Amino acid sequence: MVAIGLLSRLGFDAEIASDGQQAVVAVAKSQYATVLMDCEMPVMDGYAAAAAIRRQEAAGVHIPIVAMTASAMVGDRERCLAAGMDDYVPKPVRLNELERVLSLRSGDGAGGGPKEGAGSVSTAEEDLVRARDALQPELDAAPLS
């Protein structure tokens, strides 16, 4: 629910799906500018839900799906992209990171894709910086051996 508060602070409205299957149904019934997909959900996880959303998209329609996951291990981002997601935001979600991804991914409000001129995925170097930033509080708190 923290992401809902962050979205509100950024001026976005949001709807919540309790599980992946509900997310797939919601996307089939309504148009969304972007889907923030928790990868660890009951009934249908975020990976399966993203793949199902991709299968039901009409030709020429692409709704941006952004993974939100506590997994920040090597290969997690690739797993999200392979499932059909467009980007990846590690938890804990930081306001500046969420704002960056939403500005990259939100298009015309009808699933039109990223804004013109926006990159499609971040570089490996950006991934490493984000992973380092996400782990920094834990690294700072860890005792020196």
C-alpha cells in the first residue's frame, strides 16, 4: 500500500487488484496508462499476469507494465522483461525512482507506450546504480568484519 501513497503524492490515481488474476481482468475491462505489477501475488503471480495481459492485448496496443518486486538479484530484471514487463522498480519503492519510471512509461493515457524520445529500457549501468542505491541502507547498517 506504500506505492498507493507515493502515487497519490505524484498526483496519480490508482486502482488495486488483490491478486494477479484480478489484475488481468481489470486490464481487460479498462484502459490504464501504466500497470504497476507486484511480482509476488496470490492466485496468479505478477509474471504470469503480465504474460496474460500481453496475450490479450489488441494489435497495436501496448500498455506499459512495470514490475515492483523485493527481488533485486542478478537476473530478476531479465525475468520481468521476459514475462512481458517493460521496466522494473525494486522495493522498497523510492519516490524519485517511481516518478522516473512513470514519466518514462506513461504515454497518452491509453496504453500508448513511453513518451516520445524516452528510452525503452535502462542500461545495465543504471541497473547497477539502482541496485546499489536500494541496498545502501543495509550496507551502511552492516557491521564491519
